[in-house]
Amino acid sequence: MTHHGEALLLVDDDETFCRVLARALQRRGLKVTVAHDADSATRLALEQFVYAIVDLNMPNRSGLTLIPQLIARQPDMAIVVLTGYASIQTAVEAIKLGARHYLTKPADADEIYAALGEKSGKADIPVTPQPMPYKRLEWEHLQKVLAECDGNISEAARRLGMHRRTLQRKLQKRPSQAD
């Protein structure tokens, strides 16, 4: 599998992780462009990318909202979704929206590089026996509705039956693994 010289868009709000992963992927021959949030990724996506690695848990706008936008611009782009939370629902949603592969962090450069070559979508998730905490479930649901509204907070708030500011406040409180 050779990706030599092909362009990849890396979207993750963790700058250290981006620096390390970008370097590792460049050593493997890819041309890497980094964005630290969904909005700058949307602007960068005007360029041609063969691949995208998208973190789901970012401030302001989930990576989930970015997938349909990337696919709309480049239907054959191979998108690998990364997240710090093992969530079946979000994985299935990401695959439905057009991502090819789903990896939970910490995923190393070899796993990510291999996932870029996957031809069909599959959710690679260890199923955790403990139920997902309520705050985490709620946050995931809010992100899902927001993605269905293409990132439009007012529309998402209307569908959820809550005030726009309440929704914004809830989206900014990113629950930890333990919440």
C-alpha cells in the first residue's frame, strides 16, 4: 500500500498529537496539512485531499459535522475518524456519514496509516461492558443532532427543544471519560 506524495488533512484540537502524528505520516511519504478545528478544516478542504483524519471531540463543532462537508467536496476522500471515547453510536454515525474507518485514541501512527488503506467502512471499536455515563451520552446526542443540522446551533437547539445558549453551554462542557 503506497500513499507516497498524497495529500492528507489532519483535523485535531490536540496540537502536540498533531505535531507527532503529522511528522510520522510525513516520514511515510504523505503531504500533511493540519487544522485544529472544524471551521479551519472546512476552509482548507477547498484544496484537494486524498485522505482526512478527523477527531470527533473538538471545541465548538464536532468532527462529525465535518464529514459530510468533506465528502460533498471530494466524494472519494478516505476519512478515518479518531476519538478519545469508545462510542458505538458515534462510530456508526461517522461511518453512515461517509467515514471509512473509526479508531479510538490512543491509536498509533501505524494503525492510522493502515486504516487509510481500508477500502470499506468498518467500526473498529472495543465494546466496553460498562454503560456510558449520562453526561457523555447527552453530549454525544447533542453532537449527533448538531451534525444532522450541519452545525447550525439555532436549528439544533430548536429540534432539541432548548435555548440556543443552553445548547452552546452544554456543548462547551466536554465530559471526561469518567463523567
